[in-house]
Amino acid sequence: MDFGDGSSGINDRIPLRFHLQNRDGAVPMTLVAFSDVLPAGMQVAAPANVVNRCGGIVTAVAGSSSIALAGGSLDQGTTCDI
């Protein structure tokens, strides 16, 4: 998980990236899922503006403090970002 460039202030919008990797060179990953609670004081912006390159469904409700992926997939030896 990466947060912006480190120079943000209160009420600033910062990008957040989740980087997923399938290191297995032979087996694709299916039904990839995770959930993450944001650090105290952070919340999903309105609008959420989610870019999902991992397939599946991302849940990031504006004003909430969590982000989740369900049903994602990664081919063997590949990466994806949310």
C-alpha cells in the first residue's frame, strides 16, 4: 500500500495504491480478496474515484474507512494495482 508523496495536510486528497503480485510462474490466482482498514483519520474521498486493474469488485464507499477487493484475478507471474 502506497500513500501519495508524504507532503499532504489535513483534508488533502491523496492517492492510495494497492499493488498485488502473483510470484508463481505457473499458476494463475483466482478469487483474490482482501480488506483493509485505513489509518485513523483517513477516509475514502467523495467521489471514491477507484481504478481497478485486478478484476473482481472493489468496495470503497465514500466517507468510509475501509477498502476491499473480492473476486480479483492475476495471471501467473503478473501484477495489478488498485
